[in-house]
Amino acid sequence: MSSFEAAPESPHSAPGAHAGPPAGKSSWVRVLTYVVVIGALGFVVWRIYQNQRQTAENSARQAAALLNRPVPVQVAAVDERPMPIYLAALGTVTPYYSVTVKARVSGQLLPVKFTEGQLVHEGDTIMNIDPKPYQAALDQAKGTLAHDQALLKDAQAEYARYKALYEAGVVSKETLDADEATMGQYQGAIQADKAAIETAELQLGWCTIQSPITGRIGLRLVDPGNIITANTTNLVVINQFQPIAVYFTLPENELPQVLRKLEADRRLPVDAYDHADVQKLASGELLTADNQIDTTTGTDKLKAVFANTDNLLFPDQFVNIHLVMESRPNALVVPSAAIQSGVNGAYVWTADTDGQGSGTVKIQPVKVALTQGQVSILDGGVARGDRVVVDGADRLQPGARVIASDAQSRSPIAPMSAASSRSKSAGATQPSGGGSPASQGTVQ
């Protein structure tokens, strides 16, 4: 056999060993797969980038549109007027006089002579106690007086006879002295009888209970028909409303300036406001201050008097007191809502608008002199007639366009609503960005 003769195929050879693809074709498939995957990933990344870019552009356009859109705000004009400077305190209304009526004699209470809640005057009869026992005692005292007066008359006649007999030498001096002593006893008895009559008349008069003051009568505490005890049973309470008093306290560091004015015989005006410190109820004057400071609170109690002609003040009512110390004739007044505070101090947003309310705003630093409640007094920074933003300031930026409308004030700036606390703020410089409402100052 020739050496070039093919060897017989081995039965153990792997079937299909010559059926696989060539090595070059397999490499080309792998490269193509990588290219497709990389292209797909690049397309996904490109789409994500395009979406983010489109979103950013939309946001920028929306922000620009919002910046160009006018912001609706409410504005109020800076006012210039006389304003009082006062100290604020919380007061309690108290009757100028208060009397708890009690009977001065014991007995059965008869039907009352008043209507609960009515106004009674001093000397008006309001109740009666059954007078029959006291009338009987008076009659008995008068009878005893008549009896003793008769005995005295007889003793006087007998003494006159014994005196004539003594002068004639018929009776002794001892007999005359004894008869004179008897006459003196009857004279003393008559004096006691007269005192008993006065006592009985006084007790009979006490059976008619009269109002000791002019005031408003309260609810009766005892019904007619009850037996009451003298000087013990409370019958009714009468409170004087006109005038009426208000007690309030001030810190001891504010007391010297008040006392100096009181010592100068100055009647300091006092105004009473409702619980919201918005509506003025009455005007009065400071009467006096207590003679000692409460060491537990560091405050002193003061008393103010109000005429209360319209009866708006009622006993035990809580009121806000404004003790007026002085008055500023030309104070710049703005609503407290217009005051903003930043890192550099207080400021306001001023609006420069046309007749339709359209315009722009800017930040104007101000110096707050006094702040109390809903109004503030400024020492500078704005002028009378300037329009300041009182609502919507949190959405403003310097130069922003606004649509301004007049604020609907729930508490008009009244001449008697100035501040009671002093906040000497330093001159502010322009802050950046929006601000928050200014906090109220404190007087030192």
C-alpha cells in the first residue's frame, strides 16, 4: 500500500467535526454585536440627555414666564398724623364701689322692692324685714317711759313736801336725803327709758333696708319669707358702674416715668381696649399707683378711673390698657404687616404703580421707632403717601412687577393705636431676598 493512501476513518472520531463555522466569521459576529450594544446604549444616553435638556429649557421658560407675570399684592399708604406713645398693660375692670348688703336686724324677709339688675340710687328702699316685733318693742319702751315719768312726778311732789317739813324742823335731814335719792333714781330711769326708745326706733328703722350707694343691683341671694340673721346673711350685691375703676400692673422699670408725671399732678390719659386690642371701649385717667412693688412679679399695681357713661366696661372684664405718656404730632404710621426683617435690619416693600395698580416694587430700609399690635411708627425711610406692601411680600424680588390693590384693613390706623413699646432699631441696609414679618420691639 502506498504511503499516501488515506488512513481509514476512525470510528471514535467526533461526528460533524468539520461542520463548524470558520474562525474569522465568529470574530466578525462578536464585533457586530458589540457595536449594536454600544450604539443602543449611546442612543439611550442621548435620549436621556435630550429629555433633561428639554425639561430644563421648559423650566427656564416657565420661570421666565413667572418672573414676567405680575404678582398680586395688597398695599397701604404711609400716613402722617398725631400719635400717642403709651405703655400697654392688661387690666381688670372693678366696681368703683361694691357693697354686699346685709340686714342689721334679724327677722323675716318681706317681698323685695327691686328688680334684679336694675339701677338703684342711694337711699332707695330695696328690702323690708317684718317690723312688727320691733314696733312692739318700741311701744313697750314708750310705756315704760310714761310709767317712770309718773313715778318721777310723784317723787318730786313728795320731795317738795319733805323739804318744807325739814325747813320747819318736823323731819330729819336723813329723811329728806332719802326722798331726794328716790327722785334721782326715777330721773335716771327716765334717761334709760329714752335710750331704750331710741334703740327701738333705730331697730325699727333698720327693718327698711336702703341702698347705701348708687349702682346696679345684682341677683338676690335670699328669697322673701326666709328668716335672716343680723349682720350675717348676705342679701344682695350692689356695684357702682359710673364711674368704674380698672386695675392694671406695670413692670418696675416703667414705673419711675409714671410716678414722675403723677408727682407733677399730671392726669395721664388712659384708654381701655377690647381683648383683641382693636376697639377702644372707654377713655379715663390714671388715679394713683400702689405704695409697694410686688416682689414675686416685679410689678406695681395702678388704678385708673373711667366715667363709663355707655356702660361698655363691666366688672371683672379683662381689657387692654394704653397709658398715654406723650404724643407725637407728626408720626409716620404704617401697618405692622408691612414691616419685614432681614439680616441687616427692618425694611418695607414700596410699590411704584400707575393708576391701574400695575408697577414694580423695591426694598426700602426703615427705622422702626415703636411697634404695638397692628401699627408701627417709623423714624424714617419712607415718606407720607408712599405705598407699602402689606400682603404678598413673600413672593417678591427687587424689581418684580406687581398688580397692587388697596388692603382691606380690619383695624384702621386710629390716632389712639400707637405703640407702647419702644424698639430703637438701627438704620437698615438693603437685605437680599424676601423677608418675614418684623417682631415687635420692646421699650426700655
